[in-house]
Amino acid sequence: MDAQSLTYLFVALSFGLYIGIAIWSRAGSTNEFYIAGGGVHPIANGMATAADWMSAASFISMAGIIAFMGYDGAVYLMGWTGGYVILALLLAPYLRKFGQFTVPDFIGTRYYSTTARVVAVICLILISFTYVAGQMRGVGIVFSQFLNIPIFWGVIVGMAIVFMYAVLGGMKGITYTQVAQYCVLIFAYLVPAIFISMLVTGIPVPQIGLGAEVADGSGLSVLDKLDQTLTELGFAAYTEGAKSTIDVFAITMALMIGTAGLPHVIVRFFTVPKVSDARKSAGYALIFIALLYTTAPAVGAFARLNFVDTVHNTQYTEVAGWFKSWENIGLIGWEDKNEDGRIQYHPGAPFEGKPTFAPERRADGSRDVLNKPTSSENEVYVDRDIMVLANPEIAALPDWVIALVAAGSLAAALSTAAGLLLVISTSVSHDLMKMTFAKGLTDRQELFYARLAAVTAIGIAGYLGIDPPGFVAQVVAFAFGLAAASLFPAILLGIFDKRMNREGAITGMLAGLIFSLAYIAYFKFVSPQTNNAEYWLFGISPEGIGTVGAVINFTLALVISRCTGPVPDEVTRMVDNIRIPSGVSRAAGH
């Protein structure tokens, strides 16, 4: 079978598995729809958490960012991994002991305020929709390339699959589907990484291969070879960073505390039977996550090295097989500026704007470019999001590996999209409807509104996936920044500061969210031409501004809480109960 047929087979089998699990685990109550009945085993929950957290940004885009940013790409590794440790140690056990359905549930109860609950829902919806836009773009890219259908219809198919297991199964269906998706995505990520590590260094362990010698007789390590190759072409050395120290710190911190404030990850710890299981599932999840995150730097380095070796100064006809397939969907492009039939890869933009072409190339490989070319020597445009997906094709790996990567990337994108859409629907049906505006809802009516909200959220997510505001990991970074600036301070202070009251929490959340959202919107949409360090506040990019938003949130919350009324006694007792170690409290298992 060829790669196309194998891709259809692998994707169809994996989708059939997901839908089968959804039908088998259909939710019959709000308890099952929201938190899977609270009976998920820690190992299964660890796998589901890993799949929920490792999105299209982790599978598709992170290694691509590392491939092109080199040293600077480490901020994503440090931020996302460090953030999970903060979540596991500081938040997860305490929130599980609180024992409710949602993050807004905790904030509304802890801050004894319907307004605080509604503000938390607004924050959650903005964060989740920003995040899910990146996932649906990943779905569209994979469908359009590997299944040979337009991105629009790829997103539609992805929406239909998510509808099946998110709307029918709720958290119960999503949890067991995510266990299957984790197995698919980690296998799909590691197999090509092992293949390529063998080809480049002769070592089957990518993590070791990254520091080993290249198997070309040069005696250079992978990173030394990359530095030498890129500097010869005019690029900065791969192991040297270009970002300022303050921006690296801000982005890393925003991603860390943003991870700890992500509602779709936090809610996973409500699905286990007891507090000790929340801690165990956090530990298992960290192991499962580390398998991919320790492999990503090697995948990024190998991808960049293979890309340069394969593309630069090569006749187009020699790479036309894989190059043309990505070119046809606009994710790579070539303009033969010197008309020598060879591809020249250097720093600089080859086109003014994203490349668009006349429909067909001529026999010699030339093609009419509808964009105006720039004066730089570079002739190649390449989208970062294709590096992991195209890597097996560039390295000429077997067709079944290419098909496996397609199935794995879809598993990564759909698992996170489902988790995000569920927290949106839960917040609408439980926090806005039952707990705020329609308090007399029966369990059956609440479940109906949850499913209706999920359908609406899927429709909006599909629209954002068709026309997203950036490449996958960048969009996701914005979501983490918004979570860092809004929800994380309110949750952390709610657990560890008994004097934090509703006035402080509400003011902090609103100030952090509005500031960060306005900053991102200004530089990305209102005035993108000024999006550089010269104009940034303190030299901090939009990807890192969530750190400043969090500082604003913490500062206002602490100051205002000390200037306004005390916290009610029953809330203080609740905080004390949450913070009692599980080994001492009789309520720890409840």
C-alpha cells in the first residue's frame, strides 16, 4: 500500500477506536459528563492528562519552533514542563480535595460570589477558545496534507469526530478516548524520531543522538554540525539565543504559571476517586509527558539539519515529491530568483506576504509566483508547523511511518480540543446556568444544556481553526499568557491566602485579563508592524506579557483584599480543610 492508502487506513482505524470508546462510555448523568463519575484509575488519568495537555502545539509545532529558533525555543520546553510541576505540586491535590466540578466552581465558592464565578467563566472561555484555535488549525493542516482535502473540510471532519465523543461521552468518554489517543500520539512521535536518530547518528535513542556525532565522518556533533551549516548560510548559530534575557524569562514564566492555570488540565484531577490518587496521576502524567518533551529537542535539531541538507542548493526536481505536496497547500514555497533551477536557502523572506502561486509548475519546475519577490537571496518559504509532519518524508522513511505521524498528530490535536470544549460546555451549563441564572435546573436539563453548549463551542472552534490568528504554538502561547494573568493568581491565592476576599480576586482577574488581552490584540492585530522589541513594554513580547499581567493581578488582589472587608468564617474553615494534608485528614479520601 502507498502512503496515501496507509494514511486513510491508520486514521480510519484510530477514529473508529475513538468513536467506539465514546459509544461504550456514554455519559448518563452530569457527574459522569463533568468528572467521569470520579472513578478513573490514576494511571489511566495520567495518560489522559498527558494527552489532554500535549496538544497540537506539543506534537506538531514545538519541535518546529525549536528547529527554527534553536536555543530560544527552549523557553517552550522549560515553560510548559515547569508549569506542569507547579500544577502537580501546588494546585492539583488541593483542588481535588475541594471536590467540585469546575475551576469557576472553586472560584465562585472560595470567593463567596456569583460575580467572581461569572468572571472566572469569562476568563475560562477566552482562554479555551484561544487555545482551541491552535488545535483546530493543526487538524486542518493534517487533513489537508495527508488526506488530500482542503483545510476547511479537514476542520469540519475534525469537528464531527470531536462532536461524537465529547458531546456523547462527556468527561467519561473523553477520558478513555484520551488514553487511546496518548498511546497513538506517543508511538507516532517516537517511531520516526528513532528512525531519524539512527539515520543521522547511528544511535536509536534520540535524546542521546542529539549530543552524538553525525554519522557522516566529519567528527562533528549534531549541534556543532548545525551551527556550522547554518552560519555558513548566513543564519545565526543554532545554539546561540537572540532573545533578550527579560523576554526569555517572561515567556518562560507566562508558560509555567499559565500551564498551572489551564482549566482543562486542572479538571482532570477531579476525575480520580481521592486526593492521593490526584497526586499519583500527576506523577504518572509527568512521566508520560517527559517521553515526548525529552524527545522534542532532538526532533527539532534533526529536522532542521535534514531540511538544510535536503533542500539547499538542490535541483527542485530532486525534492519535488514531498516539496510539491506541501507547496500545494501553501505551507512551503519556492521562488527561483536566479533561474538556475536550484533551491537556495538563506535568511530573509522570499516573498512579500505568504506565497501564492499560479496553479501548475512547468516541466522544468518553474512556476509563476503571484506574490512580489523580495530582494533577499533566500528562495524558500517554510511554515514551522510542517517540520514534524514533513520530517519523515524529507528523511525518506517508510510510508507506514508517514501514515503513523498523520494519525498521531490528529490524536494530539483532537484530544486537547475535546478537553477544552468540555470545560467550555461545563462552565456554561453548570456555572452560568445551574449555579447562576437558572438554579432550579434538574440533572437531566443541565445535561441537555451541557451538550448544547458543547455543540455551540465546537462550531466556534471550527471557525477559529479555519482562520486562526497565528501558527499553532504561538496561538497556544497566547492562551497560556491569558491563563497566567487571570486564573492562576486567583486559584493560588484562594488556596494559600486566607485573607484573600472577593473584591481582591475579582479586581485582580479582570485587570490581568484585560491588560494581557489588550496587549496581545494591539501587537498582533491593531498594529502588527510595531511588533518588535523596540515597541514592547520592558522589551517583553506578546507571548510573555502574561507574566506582567500576573504581577498586576497579584498586586491588585493583595492590596485590595487588605483594604476591604474580611473573609467569612465558613470560607476560612473551608480553606483550612482544603490545606490539611491528606494523610492527616479523615476527609482526605472524599
